[in-house]
Amino acid sequence: MTRFLLALVLTATLAGCGFHLRNKLMLPADTAAVKVVSTAPYSELAKLLRRGLQSSGAQIAEADSSEPAAQLQVLSERWGDLPIAIDAQGRAQEYSLRYAVIFIFRREDGSELVPQQVIELSRDYVSPPTDATGTTTEREILADELRREMSASIMRRIDSVVRAEMEHGRIPAKAGTAVPATPEVPAVTPAEPPATKPQGH
């Protein structure tokens, strides 16, 4: 019960104050809208990504829209429970919950803006063999936490890639957004040689 309450408090804290971009998401100037596409029709991660994109300044395209749009594609979501501790009877009593997602971000013309990437997250939890109900509840809470963290991690990855491309001048920034510029090194003016006095004859 104590672990359950601690996990619940942690989840509420993360939902209230964490996992948000500090600034608006940076996207190329020609990005009209973004469509989130997932291999899982009712993916909770896809819903979180839509909300995150919208709250960070991106325009979201409807799933059935035929208008050109950039696409954030969630290609794969995988979960796994890895036993990391056993009791005296050889029964697993602690697990590591693993969550891995493969995604790619494409421009409106289908070209890759953010190449296919994998993000993996994990959380450990205790699973007493005699308390299956409590274990299920704690695992569900951790799974929700991992989805929120995964959504934020994907957003940060997109933002960092786009900003790097803009800083190198490979893609234009949106109007009204500023990309930190590389500080200019002041030009050094060569010093003039000291004047020499004419020598008398």
C-alpha cells in the first residue's frame, strides 16, 4: 500500500509539473500542420503526442484530412517485464518494466526531417507473488508514467534535431521564432608598423 501511494503521488507530480518543453516546439517554416500516425489505432502515446504538439505551438491535422501535412509516425511500441530479483523459492518478486518506441518525422513531401529513431525507457517495480492485484495497479501507474515521459522525450528529440538543422542553415525557421546564433568573432585589424623617424645625413 505504501509503494502504491508513493507511486500515485509521483505520477501526480510528474503530470503536474514535468515532461514539458521549456519553449515552443521548433518546426520548419513550411510546416503547415502535423499529423500523428500510429500502428496502434487507439494508442495512448499517439493521443499524448497530439496534445503535446498542440500545446507547444504546432497545428494538428485531422487523421482523415487529405490536406498535405507533416507526419509524426509511431512505427512500433513494445513493452516488456524483465525479472531482476527473486525470492528464496526462486519466484520473481521485482521486475523492470521496459518501454521502447520507434518513430520517424516526415515532411509534407515525404522526406525525412527526423530520421527513424528508437527511444527506450524503464522503471522498476516490486511484484510479491502473493499480491497480484496490487502489482497490477502499480504496473499500470508506471506504464502511464512511461507513456508521458516517452511523449516528452520524442518531442525533445524532434525539437533538438530541427534546431540543429536551423542553426546550420539547412532549413528555414518559422516567422517569429528565433534560433540562437553562433557568436561572431570580431575581426582583428592588423596593427600598423610603428613609424620610423627619418635619419639625417
